[in-house]
Amino acid sequence: MNLDARIPSGPIAEKWNRAKFELKLVNPANKRKYSVIVVGSGLAGGAAAATLAELGYNVACFCFQDTPRRAHSIAAQGGINAAKNYQNDGDSIHRLFYDTVKGGDFRAREANVHRLAEVSVDIIDQCVAQGVPFAREYGGTLANRSFGGAQVSRTFYARGQTGQQLLIGVYQALARQIAAGKVTMFNRTEMLDVVTVDGRAAGIVVRDLVTGKIESHSAHAVILATGGYGNVFYLSTNAMGSNVTATYRAYKRGAAFANPCYTQIHPTCIPVSGDYQSKLTLMSESLRNDGRIWVPKKAEDVAKASKDPASIPDEDRDYYLERKYPSYGNLSPRDIASRAAKEACDDGRGVGPGGRGVYLDFRDAIKRDSQAKIAEKYGNLFDMYARITGENPYRQPMRIYPAVHYTMGGLWVDYHLQSTIPGMFVLGEANFSDHGANRLGASALMQGLADGYFIISYTLGHYLAGINAATGKVGTDHPEFKRVEADVKGRVDKLMSIGAKGKRTVDSFHKALGNIMWEKCGMARTKEGLTEALKAIPALREEFWQDVKVLGERETFNQSLEKAGRVADFLEFAELMCQDALEREESCGGHFRTEYQEAGEAKRDDDRFCHVAAWEYQGEDKKPVRHVEPLTFETVKLATRSYK
Amino acid sequence: MSDMNLTLHIWRQAKGTAAGAMKTYQVKGISEHASFLEMLDVLNEQLQEKGEEPVAFDSDCREGICGMCSLVINGRPHGPDAGTTTCQLHMRRFKNGDEIYVEPFRAGAFPVVRDLCVDRKAFDDIVAAGGYVTANVGSAPDANAVPIPKEQADRAFDAAACIGCGACVAACPNSSAMLFTAAKVAHLAHLPQGQPERLRRVKAMVTAMDAAGFGNCSNHYECEAACPKGISKDYIALMNRDYAKSVFVAKDAKAGSDGAG
């Protein structure tokens, strides 16, 4: 497998400029002769579809929701980073680049990260031009706030709904191209497979979720922007529909999957309240600026603390982040804060139902600043918390617990964002490239828009320039399309025929898989646990294919069938994740192997694992092959992260 | 903190062209901490165990921002709580033994897809008609080049907070989409970037709204009461003003955009 990252030569700060000049162009009159498929309509996919259509390409864009405006990018709260240095506080492209490489625990590709930092400034300009109502100062200039992992204020935001506002900007640009006839939009349509002809991406096979019809679409190139796979854990902060199917199907057709074990667990989410729970809700990281995190010092105080937290005097509280990381305290990075919460609960000191919760207490902040001040800062979050839990966080501390939030792993891409299948490009959370083993807050929105607005237009043009417009597109009547369509239909038929007799619901399997993954491949992983998971997952998968219950018919709007297909893919993908976690014998960022630590902190092994692990599919029931792309750090010096 | 047993009357409709009817179900053991949609998840598990097809309903983010969830609950879009989407409505709002009526968002322009799911593509058509700023990638000036007073940016945000769920249409006796359309018009009308296309935009959007089959506004303001994001009816007045202006001024608006608001 060829893992040439095609990184341009030259000094890091000149690589992207050089690439932009060296990349081939498609003449404006010829662009209309090319067609491109974009799967996904979030920040990455929607931006790519709109931008490519603006340039003149013919775009077909697909989303499984009822309209492209609902993609999960919409749920991002905090903000978007950009190296504008509007605050005059010492920010620069180089600093954003540096912070991102370090925040990712030295497991990202330097050249990609530098380019991301470079285009970050253009993103803000573009969004403002589209009418995104970012927060502003009274003088009319843009406001900023700070986020974890940075010493500067470089985060642009629109109240607690930055993702929503950026996505609406993307959606409006997309809508304009739909009206102009340059984008054909396919709502409620799910991609179920990729078609390759002569080793190149030739198109996709989809299911119309309303009619149930299986159809093919062909194009000169295919872009996947289908988000992350956090729902492999069943409970996560992801939307209900977020899934791995598109990227996993691409993997099975030859695209390498990189670093699947890199998952981000966010420390401040509302804890699980019962087995009916369908998803978890994030409480913004910004709350840790004023809230203090604690559990009782003694396990015997747990019942009392759960009933009446105020009855526990300060000397009996363990403000464990302040104790363990005095210089960062409650604002320790996400991975560290999450693990510390788990430790406290494993120690029998967790509060609330089931003992899986810690307190995020605003008592001292309210005493210091007044309730009105705190309400002004966090009112919408406090309201959301009260709505979900029925508790008043002004009177009693919030109960929080870590939850799966983001996945840094994804399909392997080179500097052009092209996967190992020529002609298939992967953008946004669906690729692996920019965040290494841990993503910094407010960087996901940045990456999605960077890929979609500013990078793919150059690199895709270069690819298309090398393809003959007339002969380079295969029709959907090509035998390979028919073969893949038959595969997809066969799989749907199999689910329906087992489903008619099966006894166990799709959700029940999904929950069981989620339990395995959370216990064995969650916040702390061990060789023993991962080995157990690698036995338990195939057993569960086998049961799924014998006993899953899917009612209804194939050619109708059938939500059980949709879910069954997604869970079937999660049941295979989970194994790949565990395999990757098992073979990465080090701790880095979000990947914490209990065996590899030093005084309770993650211990990287740069001699053996300073590389990307890219997995190549080998066929049903065969172990995939682990390829390696070495990472070299020429600009940022490899160093151990310390937050003490 | 006791679990609830409920009687649900739910609209079932196999597909858009089929006839639908209310069906009654009993659901047991619902926690007061569950959300309304999680209660329906529990019902669906129970139905499937009995060999009955689950109730189809839309949802995605389940945190009140994507706008995918809908439902008319006991006659009110998104249920009894003000400023709350169905996915954020929790069962502690109900009590053991309650009867709950659950129906889709009903409007001629929102055809039923199945059971409680409707097709809201008409909203996409309204936005595509002009609900954007024409600003190709690459052409933007520096983001701070045009200062925008904070109050103005805040007002634009208030309008832009619309999640496109369609509750306003479902609540309106005329199935009017005036609040939805006005929110987009007002979002962009409050920003300097939105000025060049302001009148052309309002004219095209209102025309598309009419063409999609939405009704007119007759000042009931049920839309504002049902809106989970608190979008103000005042934007409708702004839209009407701009529309009136556009009829006289925007001679170059797109062909066929002479519909009445």
C-alpha cells in the first residue's frame, strides 16, 4: 500500500504556497465538463459542494437528514479558532500550528497542520462575508475568547451556537448553488458503498431512505465528508444518525483507515440517567473557567454527598484536578480531566445515580461574582442542564461525567486530502489528518471549513486536470456498478430476511456493543481488556446476523433497516478500533493504555510509535494489515506534555 | 421519582399516499428523567418485541439545535413547554396515567412521509430562492474591514437562531411560513453584508414561499408562541415593509417573482 503523503518540499511555511502554484488547474470552460459527488452536507461537505459549484463543477451532494442544514456540525457550541491576532496578544499562524501539533500529542502531520493554521484566517473572512453573526465588541470589531490548550484568545464564536451559525452560512451558500442548478441535492439518501473501476473511485451506491430504492451515481471524483464514528460507543454526544458506514464501506473497498483508536472523551457531559438513554449532552468546556470539580474524599460520604452536596464541608471534599494539576487546575486538558473523573468514580467516590458522576460546583463563583453574573455568562447552559436533569445548578452543583465526543481517527489521506483510492477525497472529521491523538477545543469547525472552502478546490482540480472529462467518467451501467449494487441489495435482503424472524432489536445490539467499547476501549485501555473485546465483538456480531429483528419492508421508509445497516458496520469497525488500540503500545492523547504511564500520566513511546497506523482491509474474517506512515517533526520539537 | 404508565394516541400512516389514523398504545415504566423521544424509543422497543412495526419519527441531534425533531403533542407543536424542542421536552412534565396525543406537523406544504415524519423541503426552496449573501469563496475582505455595531450583530443573531423545524407552520391556522421566511430575511437585513441583495432577496423568498403552498399571515402569532427558539413576530413586519419596498424598487428581481406576500 502506497502511503506517500505527497508533502510539498521546502520550508514548512512555504509548502502550501508552493503547492498552490505547482498544482495543475482546470480551465474555467472545462470545469463544467466534470462532475463530483460529495457525501455529507456538514461544514466540510457542504462547504466543498458549494465551493466546487461556484467554480463551475457539477456537484451531486448527498445527506441522510431531511435537509442539508441539519448535519451534525450544527451542534458544535464553543467556537472556531483562527490565527487572526485581532487581540494583539501574540498569536500567529506559527503559534496556532504549534499549539495544534502539541495538543495532538505529536501524532499529526506537521505540513497539514501548518496549512490548516494558514487558511484559518481566510475562514473567518469568508464566514463574515456570508453573514455569519459572530459575537462583536461595542466598537463593531469581532470578539474572541480563549479555549483549552492555548494562551491566546483566538476563538471566534456566536454565543453557544457557533456550529449552527457556521453551518447556516454553508447551507445558504449551498442553497444558492442548488438554485443555480450547479448542485443537485439528494436529501434522505444514504451512501451504502463506493464503486471503484480500475483502482479509481468511480461513484457510489445509495439507498433512497423514503422509497427504499437502491441507486448508483457516477462522477469523475468522490468526496466523503461523513463525519466521525463516536456512535460506535452507542452513547456519545453525536447525533442519532452519525455513523461509520460511508468511511467503513470505503475502507472495505481499499481505502486505508488511519488511527481508529484515537477517540476524544469530553470531560463535562451530563451523566447517564437510565438505560432508556439515547444520547449524552455536552456542557461546554467554558464552564470549567468558573466551576470547581470535586468528589467526596471518603467513599462513606458518597450517599450523603449525593443527597445533599452542601452538607459536605470543604475539608471533606477532594478538588482532585486542583490537587493533582495545580498549575492548570480545573482547566486541565480534556483527556486528563476525563481520566481523573473516571479514577475518582472507580475509587467508589462518584456521586449521583450509579456513582458515575462528579460535581462541577459554582458555589464559590456565585459567592464571588453574584448569581446574576454567572447567569449572564452561562445562562443558556444552566437552563439546558435544568431542563434535562430537573435540578437547579444555581442551588446545587452540576453532576457531570465524561462522554465520547469526537474521533480523531479516520480515513487516511495525503496532503491533497486524497485517500489511498485515487479519486476519493476525504474531508473534515471523516479523515485523520490534523488533530493527531487529541483535538483542541474549537479546532473541529476550523478543520471542516478549511478542507471544504480552501483546500479541496485546489487539490481536486489537480486530480481532475489529469483525467479526461469525456472518457474519465464511467457510466452507472458499467458492470462494476452492477456488481456493487448487487452486493448492497444482497446485504439489505439478508438483513430483512434475518430480521423477519430475529428476536433482538437493533438498539439492543447497539447498546451491547457500546458497553463493550466503553468498558474495554474507552478512557483507559489494557491489553487484557482489548483482547477480551476482540473476542466479545465477533460473538456479538455473529448473534446479530442470526437474531437481529428488523420489521417492515425493504422498499419503504424503514428506520429500523437504516439503523440495522449502520450497527452492522459498527460491529465490524469496533474490532478494527480495538485491534489498533491493542497494537499501539503507548499512551498518547485520547489513547490511554494503562500499562504505559509514568506517575499516572500518559507515556508516549516515540521510538516505536511516532507514526500513523493505516489499516488495509484484507477480506472477511481476515486480519487487516497495519501499515505505517512515519511522522517527522522538523519544526516542532518532540516533547512530553506536562500540565502539573 | 416513580415510573409512569401512559396511554398514547399516535398518528400512523404507512406512506404519503396511504390513509392514516390515530392508534392507541400503552407504554409502561417510563422514567421521569427520559426525554419525550426516549419515551417513544421505549415504546418502539416494546412494539417491536410484540412484532409490530415501530413508529417512525424524525430526530438527530437530540439537543435542540438541528431542527430535525417535530411532533404535535397534545395539540401543540413541540409540546407544552415554551422555548423547547420535542427532543428537549422531558417526561417529568407529564404524570402517571396521562393520555398523550402525538401527531405530525400538519401543513399542505409539509406532506407526510410516514407516521410522524414530514417532508420540509419547501423550506429549502425558500432559502434557495434568495436566503443568502452572494459571496463566492476567495472574494471576502478582512473580517474586521466593516465594523458592525454589537446591537446590530446581536439582532441578526436572534433572527439567525431559527432552526428550520417548521413548528411555526404547524402552529399557524393558515399554515403560513411567514415567521420562518421573515427570520432569514431579518438575519441578513440586519447586516451590512446583506444590503446589496436585500430587496431582491425578500421578493424572491416571498414568491417562493407562496409558490410552495404556504398560507398567508392573519396575525394570530401562534408561530411565535410555538417557536422553540423565540423568534420574534416583529420580523414579519420587517419582511412586509421590505417586501412592499421591493415591489416598487427591485425591478431586476428574478423573473416570476411578482407574487403577493
